[in-house]
Amino acid sequence: MPKIVRELTALQVKNLKTPGRHAVGGVPGLLLKIGDESAPGSKPSRSWIFRARINGRRVAIGLGSYSSVSLADARQLAREQRALVDAGLDPIEVKSEKKVADAKLKERNKTFKDCAEMYLDHRLKSLSNEKHKKQWRSTLEKYAYPFVGDKHIEEISIHDVRDLLEQETVGKDGVAGSFWDIKTETASRVRGRIYDVFAFAITKEFRTSANPAEWRGRLSTLLPSPEKIKKVRHHDFIPYAKAPHFMSKLLGGNSITRKALAFLMLTGVRSGSVRYAEWEEIDFKNKTWTIPPEHEKTGNGHRVALSSGAIKILKSMVRLEGCELIFPSPWGNVLSDASISKTMKDMRARGEIKYAGVPHGCRATFRTWAADKTNYPDEVRQAASGHKIGDPVKAAYQRGDFLEKRRALMEDWSEYLMTKISDK
């Protein structure tokens, strides 16, 4: 047990000058350590020390410098150390454990934005579509970060998420209103994305409570169903009766975007697959186009039976040196969605066509024609569009993709589209 000494005042402690350790009283084991002068004219170092015997050995624990810790504070810190020793604990071990615990707490102390950025590093690597990558980040930055970005992930409640989804925004018509009500489709996507961020945070143990962006049984009790707010608006598509006329007008020009759009019509695939198409995917001998998974929205590969009309389009294309793309932009990059859409808009503006339609609707034109005007089985028509065939059980046994049957279907479609052209 340390010797009990007289309790010095702050002034008396200040006047201590002799190098060494001085007991200042008030708490057994509290000392002021004064160092030797290191250079002429310099002041000797002064610091607080708590000394005690722990597990049979004498240890000295630093409590801070004299200049930054007052005598009263030093005594309070010494009392805390003394309490640990009296309880049979080693203050040094307790301090070390506290550092580890604080480090773990700091590691887990994440904001929503911290978690979102960590998740994006992982999520964006799995997306092949650059447009979708940009949408993921831009929607979080625009709609989520301003509301909950700086908030601790553990503290965000279902009501915070609801307020985020009901924030005021302005629609295309300039009218202000609730994000959930006037931009329902985007708001629903944002909800799904922040749900993924919370799920990631829970998995990483940054959050221990339930996912506040869960729809069923949670947000569904606070917000109206998206299906009840706004009916799904399908892409405008050209009536199949107008398709031959459209094709004849389309091939009246010789631009790459027109040919890309014609190839899109002839193959019935998605716009992205055409824009990213590369020459190595084409097998001219077997008249097939093998779309790799990374060029398909579904993430599944797809074989396309190429009709004579599609082959003709391909053979009319000039290969650019050093560029593998079949339908490149003028700069040798992937054509943008907007550039193909603009082709149809410009055709309407010039009076070449008078009916509505967008590139994404070309698949609907093909599917509607195939359903109304042909007798091909439904699974053949679905396979031609790159859809999964039937229910999961049926799909497990039906491993083929009906390529040869689809070849006949696509040739019939090509002949139908080229009616106006061949009549010239």
C-alpha cells in the first residue's frame, strides 16, 4: 500500500522544481514526474504518473502531461486507476481492451453513405450495363444521401425511409408532389436499392435491427402499392401492319444507327445486345449470333438464328480497323441508347413515318406479329425473344433452345419485313 502523504495545493505542486518523482497526495500513488533539463534555458518535462503494485509487480501508468492535465483532473484519473486496482484489475490491460473495443466500435460506427459506398464497390462490379451503374449511384446521391447519408446506419428507422420516399420532387409536367406518387417507378427502384444497402450493413454487422426498407409487412403498411398509384406504361411499339413500311423507310438511309435499328427489328432482341454486338459473336457459316451473358440484360447468354435479311445487314457493314463492334459510333465506341432513339424521332420529324414507336418497342412488334400471324408454338416464340421457357420444372427438362424451329420463324419475319422493299 503506498505511503499516505500530505495533500499538496496546486501552487505547491507548481513550485516543485527538483527532477524526480514527487508524491502530491490526495490519492495514494499519484506522482508528478519532473525530468532533467535537456538544454540550458529549457524547461524540464513535467507529467503525471500513477504508481501501484499489480499482481506482485510495481507498475507506473502515465496520466498525461502537467500542462494539459490539471491537478484536480490528475487526482480524478488516479482515483479511477486506484478503483480498478482495488477491484483486482490491471489498469493497463483494461486500457488495452478498451482501445480494442473502441476500435471495433469505430469500425462498426458507419453512416448510411459509408455502407452504400462500400456496397457499391461490390455491386457495380456485377453490372455490365454502364447506364445501370450510373443510375445506381446517381439515384442514391440524389434521393438517399441528402436524407440519410450522414445518419448512423443503426439509427435509421422505417419512418426515415418513408420520409425519404415521400420527399417533395417535381414531375416532368413541372408539378411538385411526393416522390413516391409522381415518380413511382424511380422511387420503387430507390427503395429496392437502399434495401440492398441495409441488407449489406446487416450482413457486415454494422446494423443489428431489421431492414427498414423492407416492403412486405413494413413499408407496405405506410405507403400505397406502386401498382395502385400508376399503371405500368409499356414502350410504344410500331403496329406490325406498319412494320414493312417502317423497314423500307429505315433502309432508305445508310447510317450506322439505321442499320442497327434494322438489325434490331430483324432479330427481335434487346437494344443493348445490338449496340454491344461484336464480330466474334457472329457465325456466318451457321447463321447464328451468340450473345454473351454480359451483353444481355437478363445476364443469360442467347443464340439468335440469323435470317437472310439480318445476314444482309451484317454484310453491308464496314469493319473499322481495331474496332470489334459491329455497329460502332463515329468515334468507335458503343452506340448510345439515345442515338438509336433519335433515329426514330428524326424519321417522324422529317415525315418519313407518322406512327409512334421507340426502339425498345421493336420486340413487342415482333412478338405481336408472331402471336397473331403465325402458328409457331408459344415456347418457340418466347425462345426467339430470349425469354426463359415455361415454369422452372419444365425448363429443367427442356434444355434445348429450339434454334432450328426459331430459324424458320425468323426467316418468315424477315420476309414479312422486306415485303415493301422487295416490291420496289
